[in-house]
Amino acid sequence: MELVKKWLEGFNDCVDSLQHHNVITTDTLKKYGNTISVTNTAVTKVEFDLLVQSLRGSAPVNPPFGTIRTIEVKQNVSGIGDTELELDWHTDGNLLPVPPQFFLLYFKQIDQAGGGISWFYPIHQLLVDLPWWVIEALTISHIRLARDEWEWVGPLLGFDEKGICFRWRWDKELQPEVVDSRGLKARQALDYLAVTLAKKKPIAYRAQQNDLVLVPNRLFLHGRSQLAAKSSRCVYRGWIE
Ligand SMILES: O=C(O)CCC(=O)C(=O)O
Ligand SMILES: [Fe+2]
């Protein structure tokens, strides 16, 4: 259970870091370790950009996936959020060598029909619920996640310089593919995980107009409920390394 121990250290680091950056407001502290911060002030894209940069503590590095993006329903769907369909459980930046530690969402325009509810599920809760053979396969078997020209090949669960790292996404556009099971039940582990996750009851958060939500990407899987057709919902998302 070395992994779980490391995970818990990572968790504490993230919580410390959140507190250190002083972004959390007490009114919306959630059950699972200071997840969500809300300030109800309108933010422009430029201000949002600056906020992300200041949280990042450095100049923007602008990696291919790391830019601040505007998530809205578009005709040419490119990113995961640019669809009115429900968003399945995932962590962000799965295909990057080092996925971001946090992401910040700014709800510029919410879905008037009440769609687009944010869903969160704590990864530590998932890990303690999984049988050992699944954890083992997730940490050892080599899995390929690929979209467009980007790909990750390696274990889906691990530990890097930023802490626990769980890469997960399985939807219409991207399916994990076993490259080398290393003698473990990798395919069954992926299926087991998908089935388990489908049964999990999310922490649901209905964002209000102008909410700012800071999420530790290493600690939570997230998703989102379906949007109304032709929704005018508009969200900025910034990744914080
Ligand atoms: O639309 C949202 O609320 C979140 C979108 C998202 O998770 C993503 O684009 O990665
Ligand atoms: Fe996401």
C-alpha cells in the first residue's frame, strides 16, 4: 500500500498549496479537502489569464495543451468540453508528460436550462474502493491514450514530481488501449474501473454566473452534465501546473 501512502502525501501537499495561495473562501469549502472556491465577481478573459498566471507563479509556458481556453458549444468540436453532451469522468491533461496540478474554471455564462452541472469524485475514494489487482494493473500495465497527434503510453496511475497522477478518460473520442499488460489483467482492470466509476455518485456543483472554481486535478475526477441544445454557456478554463 506504498502507493496509497504516497497519494495521501500528495493530497496534503495540494491542500497546503491551496491554502498557501489563499484562494479558498470558507463559504464553499467542500467535504473532500478544500476543493472549491467561489468568488462572485465578473472576470474578463484577460483578468482570468492573469489570475491563472499569478496562481501558476510564473510566466505562461504555453504548452500545446496548457493554454487557457474558452469552453462553449461550438460547431466544430475540438476540446472535450465543446459539446452539449454529458462529459464523462476524466482528469485533465492526460496526454501531457506532466498533467496540470489544478484547473480553474470561470463560469462566464451558465446554461439557462440548468445543464452543465459540475461533477467531482475524489480519486482517493476510488482507489481505496478498488481491488488490489486493479490498482496493480493501473500502476504497471502500459496503456495508450491518444487523441489527434498527442499520446500518452505508460501506466495510468503513478506518482511524479507533482504528486499522484491518475490519467483517466474514456469516451467517444478517446478510449484507453492496452499496449503491454506486463502479465497483468489490464483490459479487465480498465473495464472494472469504468463500471465502478459509472456507479459512483458524484459531488455535484451547480455553478452560478461568475463563479470561479479551483479544482486540484490530481485529487478529483471530474465531469459535467449535459447542456441544453444550442446552449450559450461559456466557461474559461485555465490549467495551473
Ligand atoms: O465544461 C465544463 O464544466 C468542464 C469542461 C472540462 O472538464 C474540460 O473541457 O476538460
Ligand atoms: Fe476537464
